Amino acid sequence: MLYLQLFWVYFKIGLFGFGGGYAMISLIQYEVVEHYQWLSLSEFTDVVAISQMTPGPIGINSATYIGYVTTGSIFGSMLTTFALCLPSFILVVTISKLLLKYNDNLYVRSIFAALRPTIVGLIAAAALLLMNSENFTDWKSIVFCAGAFALVRWTKIHPIWVICIAGLAGYIVYG
Amino acid sequence: MFSLFTTFFKIGLFTFGGGWAMIPAIEKEVVDIKKWLSKEEFLDALVISQSLPGILAVNISILVGQKRFGQKGSLIATLGTVLPSFILILLIAMFFVKIYDNPIVVAIFKGIRPAVVALIIAPVLSTAKSAKIGWRTVWIPGLIALLVWQWGISPVYLILVVVAIGLTIQYFKSRKA
């Protein structure tokens, strides 16, 4: 049953994951944390951190991680990763040629015009959901978050370094 | 066919961040070095990959593989892209479970978690800018965020509703014209 649920969840994430990695985080979070409660919110945050620090797309990284952690088997990882990529295969084979032809179609444009602000909202929801007491344990957490935000926003520093700096700061402050 | 696998494996292994970070690397390999696709073909593939749901790097691997080597090619290219992350994350998952309660690890992640939140707030602002969200349209992402955050509505349903709204708006626009 768990395997079936994992397959279905990651198939859905692959099928509705518009707008790239960060938008996908909100879909993954909804299913994995809110709905099925396979991971706690702080565990999920750690998965996002690990995904940022390792190569490859965040979707694949989370699928592989959650597939393993929930089932304790490599097969679980294979299943979730496969399920995540399956909609892409189906869609490329079926509609990729049509999409190129109808890219200027008014209906297609209208759909994407409506999806764009939606994606902004989904990423905002992901950020808001992560701002709870599991991730923000005290006032120092707020300082960490503000500092990291300032680094990402106003310097060209890569997110990997932001996480490394935050990890080091965490070790110094809490360790 | 083997070089298709190794090329995408290399890209999967050395590009951090996924998505847009991978595109220049893929273009360089596929268009400039291996010449599997022309520049125009690559741009077409990019347009399709972006419009389709799912992982951008996976979509583009499927398209490049298919274009050059057919159905088998799309499987091999995708396997190349996915495998480095898969192996690495699997090793981390196996190892991480064991050290999760270590006090040093706990301290490090206490520092990392708020930073991850910041890393997700930043793209809210940048995607809002590229989606041209202004004072008159800010209620749309605001409402979406509120529905997911406070009412726990599934993003999947919201996406379906938004697609339907997009179609309906265009339907009435076309009828008027």
C-alpha cells in the first residue's frame, strides 16, 4: 500500500509540477508532510537543504530520499524516481509536437498567463509553511533566516555556500 | 548511444541546483560539442521542456535523446541525468539516518533550517518580478498562498482550477472578438 501511495504521489508531482524546482517544493511538501506525514516539517527542510547541496534537480533528490526513508529499501527510491519522471515521458511522446505548433495559440497562452502568478503563490506557501516552530526554535533562527536572505538577495553567492555558512554558524551557536 | 549516457551523466553530476543551472551545460554539450541538435532545435526543445510539467532537466534529456536516437535514446539520456543524483542521495539517505541524532548534526541543522526558508523566500520575489506581479495582481499569488498555507488545499487542485480559469477567460475573450 505504501509503495502504491508513493508511486501515485510522485506521479502527481511529476504531472503537476509546473514552474521548476521551488514551485515543486510546495507540491512535495503538501503530499509528503501535510497529507501523508511521511516526514516531519523539519525533516523535510533538511531534505531541501541536502538537495541544494548536492548536484541534480531538487525533484529527483527529494524523490530518491523520501523513497528510501519511507520504505527503508532501494526499491522505494527507484519507484519514486521512476514515478516522478514517468509523466514527462508520456507527455513528451504524446503532446510535445502539438505544444510547439500551438505555442502561440491563445488558449495555451492564457493557461500559462494564469499559471505564472499561481506559481509565485505556491512558492510563497512553501516558504510560509516552513516558518513554524520546528524550524524557528528561538530568536537566533530569525537572525539566521534574515542573514541568509540578505546573502542570497544582495550578493551573487551560490545557495550551497549560504547553507554551509548557516551550518557552521549553527555549530558555533548551538553546538 | 553510450556517449549520450556519459554526456548526460556528466551534466547530472556536475551541475548544482538543477533546472536553469543545467541548461547552459546541456546546450554546450549537445549543440556545441556533440552537435546532436542545431541551435534552433535546442531552443525548440527548451520551449517544450519549459511548458511541460515535471523536471526541466529530465524533459530536455528526453527530447534530446528522442530527437537523436529515438525512444531508446530518451530513456538513456534520462537515466544519465537522473543517476548521479540518485546514487548520491541514496548514499546520503542511508548514512544520514544513522547520524541524525548526533548532537553536532542537530546543531548544524538548527542553523541550516532557517537559511533554507530564506532560500525559498528569495525565489518568491524573483519569480514575482518575472511574472510581472504588481499591486493590482498581487492578490492572485496572495490568495493561492493563503489557500495552501492556511486552508491546506492541495496545490494540484489549485493548478487544475487555474488552468480551467485560463481557458474560460480566453473563451469569453474569443467570443467577444
